[in-house]
Amino acid sequence: MIMDKWVEKNLGKSIDYDGVYGVQCVDLIKHFVKNVLLVEPQSIGNAIEYYRKRKTSSYLKTNFKWISNSAKFVPQKGDICVFTSKSGNGHISVATGEGTTSYFYSYDQNYPSGKHEPMTRVKHSYASFLGVLRPKFKGTIINAPTVTKGKTYKLTAKCTVYKNFGTDSGAKKVSQLTADGRKNAYKKGANDTAVLKKRTKVTVKNVKRLSSGNLWIEIPSGFILIWNAKKKALYIKLSLIHISEPTRH
């Protein structure tokens, strides 16, 4: 799930991820890791253990990079923020990406009174802030490039044409493309996999971002991946093409 959608769906709600001890700050983190980072969360312990085990937990080391607080540090969107607390159990939250070196905002739960408060956007100082666990995969956190329905773009790489949004739908055959699509196919055989050549002009009929963070568009010939979130690879030229002749797709 894209982080913005996750926030929209859960802000103001109480998340008891594991069904133990009621609504806790760690429940919010596990829910975020599962649904946004697409990683199976593991039990680390209380919030402070995310700091204490930052160098020993294979789960934390595999999926996150620890960054300690410093005078010039500001948490980025999607960073998992770890704090000390008077109870000794610590506190943990998800950074919104807003802030300066004097303050920052994050999404918190069971905070500030520890009375099972729901997910809330909270302004923090750096007084008890230890640092962050920065996700190594940020494809579902960062914003995808913007494309406009009805506009025409040029491919910057060869692109396979699929039957629907996502590779699970299966690739089309050249024979299933439009006439212009067949003209711009990398291979011409009717039963060859439909792959459009680099520099092919495509007109956007619809746009969809999948839970993986990948951005897909529908074109007259089918569906193509135009932005790979994990690789941060864009396969179209974002500048619009102004043409008077029929587009190729």
C-alpha cells in the first residue's frame, strides 16, 4: 500500500496489530511495516528495543538503516522514529517528512498519555529522540512521477504490453495490439510477445499505482509499466509530446 493511502485509511483509528495489550505504538509500526513496506514484521519487544537491537537484529539490519539523531538531522517521510521515555519502554512512530532541525511531525499511537490513543499526527521536539530506522525499500513511500490522462509521451525503453495492470495479468501477443502498436512492436510475429520499441509514442487512457509502488498506464494497445518503484526507473519521457499526426501506441 502507498504510504499516503495508508495514512488516509488509518489516521484517527486505533490499530491493535497483534491483539495483545491493547493499542500500542509498536502496533502502528508493525502495521506500517506489513502494509506499506510490504515486509512481514517481527516481534522486537517494546519500542526502545528497536534502538537497542538496531545492530543485532537481522530483521532490522536487513530492512532498515539506523541513523542517529544529530544537530542537523531531520527525519524523512517513512522513517521509523525511536524515542526514550520516562517508563523506560520508549516510544516509536512514523515520520511524516515535515519538520526542521527544531521540530518534526510523525504519526503516533498510544501517545502522549499512554492511554491507547489512536493514530494521530504529532509535533515533536528532539529532546528524547534517538534517531530513525530508515527503510531500505522506499518505493511505496516516495511519490511516483505524474502523468496525465489523454496526453502523449515517448517511451525511453522497450516496454512489454500486458493484458491489465500488473505483470500477473500476462503479456499480450503482437497480434493483440492495435495497428499502430503492431507497427511499433520490437518483434513482428503475430505470436511474439508484445514489446514496444524505445521512442514509441503512447497516449495515456488511464493511470494506476499498484501496492508495490509501481506506476502503470493503460494505452490503446494494453497496459505498460512506466515506473519501477524499487529500481526508481522511469520508462517514459515526462515532457509532453505535441503532435498533429495520429499517435503510435
